[in-house]
Amino acid sequence: MAVGARSGHDEPEDRPERDESPAGGAAVPPEGEGDAAGGGGTPPKGKKQRSFWVELPLLVGIALILALLIKTFLVQAFSIPSDSMQNTLQRGDRVLVDKLTPWFGSEPERGEVVVFHDPGGWLEDTATPEPNAVQKFLSFIGLMPSSEEKDLIKRVIAVGGDTVECKENGPVTVNGKSLDEKSFIFPGNTPCNDKPFGPIKVPEGRIFVMGDHRQNSLDSRYHQELPGQGTVSNDEVVGRAIVVAWPLGRWATLPVPDTFDQPGLNAAAAMAPAALGVAGAVPLVLWRRRRLTAGRTAG
């Protein structure tokens, strides 16, 4: 016996039920039931979402791993501890250093600002502060500059195979070409009057570096008594500083000055015309000698 809802008219309690089911007698589920595609039956209950607090440690772990990978292989932050690179870099600036390109065999180039490990003897009298546990952890994953490693930041002036020198009152010269350094050395400084040097032949696989604040930079000029005459091995180079990231008001890129792109600066390029001339003359000389030898034999 089916009980219907009353509509306001007296109807008998007992009445024959009408068959309103679809053809074939298929049951129709109540409104709101069944899957979205129109299939019958009650859908399975969805999986219960994990709590945010359960997922949070996983997200933090992934973020830390990514930060560590970025610091190891891509980019690392460094803090500027001195005035030796003024005005290009100020004490307290944070720079981002590209560590990726050296993995592909790229070597430092003239004019780049690079970070490198102490080659030995450059920072022996420099005290390093003792960081706390939080600072150690943040520097380990690359979110804070390391305060334990003895790293330096300077500008590459010459690379392996170059001859570099600077006489008193004169400009720095690389392979006989004078550098115009007005755009980056500290205002009022001279290129090298505090420490003239050279000529120095830079060994292959090494670089000669100088600070932009010439009269306040203990750079390659001051370590010529060390192996390599004050030059730095490419293996000690961490990477190239590409941008000043902090403070935000000093955000800037660190491009290579135009003077390092002048024609003839590259020692190999300067020798190329002579080498090509010799290479072209050799076949001509051999051909002439062969003709003279053939003429004597015929006579």
C-alpha cells in the first residue's frame, strides 16, 4: 500500500498504483542520485582529502630540496663583505651568482665579475664570524650567503694566454690594448698607481683579477709572490655574478663593460692574421720549389 502526500482534496487511502516506470520496467533513481553520465546506481564515495597540516611537511621538504639543488647547480646568493668593488658593488649588497654555465665547460671571460674561493694566502688574516645553527642551515640550502667559506669577488681583467701590465700613471693594458675603465672603477681612483705591475703572462687555465675600487683592493697585484703570480685557477671560480638582488633599491645587472669587447684584445685573434698568412704561404713556397727542382732535372 502506497501512501501519497495530501494535496488538499480528500482521496481514498487505498488506490491502485499507476505504473509510471519507463518501458521495460527499469527503475528510475530518485532525483539527485546516479552518476553525472546518466548511469544508474549510487556512485562510489570520493577519496578523503588529506589535511593541509599533513601535506605541509611534504611541501616544505620538496621546497628545501629544490632550494638545495638550485644552490648547488644553478644560482647562489653571496654577500659583499668589503668596499673593494665600489661603486659597482657596495658593502652589504647581495648578488646572485650563476653556477650553471661552468658545468657546461664555460670559463671566465674578461670583464666579468666573478666569485672565487681563496686560492691560498689571500684571506689568511681575515677573521670569519661564527654563524649560528639557523644561519648555517639557511646558507647550506642557499637561502642565505655563506659566512664560513672564504670567498672573494673581483673583476676578470685577463685570462689564460693574455699579457697584462700597468705602469705608473698609465692605463691597464691587455695584449698591448689599453682598457678604458672610467665606467666602472671607483671615482678618483687611478688604474694602478698604488701598485704598478707587469708585464705578466697569465698561465693557461687561470685569470688575473682586480677590484673596481683600485686603491682599496688586495687583488692579483698584491699576491705576485704566490704560485701563478697572483692569478686564480679557473677551478677555484664559483661562478659569475649576474645581478645585484638586494637591497631592492640597488637592483641591477652586471654586464661586461664595452672596453673588453674592443677589436684585437684577444691574444689568439691578434695572432690569427699572421698565422693565416704563414699557412697560405707554405703551399706557394712548396709549389715554387717543386717547379725549380723539375727545371733543373730537365736541364
